[in-house]
Amino acid sequence: MKKLRQIHLYLGCIFAPMLICLALTGAWQLFSLHRGLKDNSYQPPRIVAALSNIHIHQSLPGSHSERPTPMRYFLLGAAVGLIVTMVLGIVMAFRFASTRQVVLCLIAGIVVPLGLLLLHR
């Protein structure tokens, strides 16, 4: 278990900054705050546009490429690292918390988003 916690710790520390950035940029993209309006009544701040470009195209503005870039491979590693870290977190939750509580939380994490999607149909 100590080894699992160490892996969880290191993966979390390596990928947390990029994942926080992606969560932040994804959050404002939910409401299209990274795009200007056609009537120019809203233009996003440069930093919002630049960080969104990294999220969407894995490059800085003006250097968009369809070819795989080193950043794309790093983000792929971040995605895999996030998945591994979450699985390790779930394993540790089962080891250190009530199985019933962990199962209920996992079920809620599935049912609530599905319910919200179905409500919107």
C-alpha cells in the first residue's frame, strides 16, 4: 500500500498543474468565454484565448498544427496519469474508508451526471 500511495503522490504532483489548467480552461469553454462575439461586444482577454488554444490545439496561438506535437504526447501522458491516479485513489479509498461509503460515492458519481443528462433531453 505504501508503494501505491507513493505512485499516487508522484503522478499527482507531476500532472496536477497541467490538469488544473485544463480543468480551468475547460470550465470557461463550457460557456464559450474563450471566443469573442461576432458583434465585438465581448472579446476574451489574451490569456484566456492563449490558454484555451493550448487546451484545444495543444499549441500557442499562431502555431496550430495537426501533426502530433510533444505537448500532445505530454497531455496524453497526463490523461493516462490522471486515470492511473484516480484508480489508485479508488483502491486506497476501499482500503482506508468504509466500503459502503466508497461504493455509494462511486454510484453517485455515475448516477448524478447521467441523471442531469437525461433531465436535459
